[in-house]
Amino acid sequence: MFESERETRAAICGTGLLLALIFLFAHLPLILLIVPVAILFLGIVADPEETHAVWYGMLSVLGIFDLSVLTDAERLNYAEKKHYFWFGEVGMAAILAGIFAVPLGIFLAGRAEITLAFIGAAMLFLPLFVFLPKLIQRAMRADTDAIIDAFGKNEQVKKVFWTLFVAMAGLVLAQVADPATAQQVVGMIMGVGG
């Protein structure tokens, strides 16, 4: 990350704007604009140290964050911002899982109805959200014990996982009980109409 506060904020805001343009030009559902708006908001409001903590959380999921490069003062500072570190972990885990789940959903949408495609992609997303980052960390031989000692265990991953799991189970039950209503709900979520 950049050392200058202005450069850090400009990079984050630029990322949000670029992502928004990509979403608009790709004609993706407008609800997805929440992501670039959140990134823009972080770039404007967040303290650069908080954005560094998010960045370190993202690197930790990839197994390339080395805690030993931080000074003792930085460790204490970032340990106070552990929620931002956890946000980076959850965000990167979701991105990694989405890399596999979204193409599967697009592939299935051409072969089955949209509800089944959405449910199939979500069922792939859920295990990848939790287990893929752990596999990457193990493969990269990341010192996860030192990171857990510094930042604590991220309980947010469990909350996100179970929230998504319950939502997907509800969609499966709705598909079985009332397919027309389930189709409308998924259509509204995907921005297809309803």
C-alpha cells in the first residue's frame, strides 16, 4: 500500500469508480453497485491505517501476509483495528469463492432455470468461502497461529457462512413448496425483474 494518505485514498476511490464502470458496462444487476459504493465510501471515510488493516486481512487469506515485517507499534495499532482486518479476510474469501461460483452459475443458467442455477452456484460458494482460504494458507505455509494471536479468531466468517447457508436453504425450500414465488424472489435478487 502507499505510504501517503492522499495516494491511498485516491487508489481506493479509483478502484471503486473503475469497478462501478465495469458493472455498468457489463450490464450487471444494479444491486451489485453496492460493492463499488462501499469501496468508494471506505476510500473517503476510512483512516489509511484502517485500509491497511483491510489490505493485510486480504493478504492473510491468500497466505502471503507476513506478520514479522510489522514493528511492535504497528502490531499493536493493527490489533486495535482487528474488525477491519476481519473485513478484509471475509471480503477476500468471498471473492475467491465467487471466482468459481459465478462462472458455474452462468454456465448452469444456460442449461437450467435461473433458480436452480442460483442455488447450484450458491451451494458451491458456501464450502469454498470457508475452505478455499484455509487450503491456500496451508499451501503457502502461512503462520496462521501468529496472525490469530495478533488479531484474534475471525468469528465473522462463521456468521456470514451460516447466514448464506440459511438463505440458500430457504430458497431450496421455497423452490420445493412454491416454485413461482421462489422464481420471483431470485429474479428480484438477480435484478431480472419479478
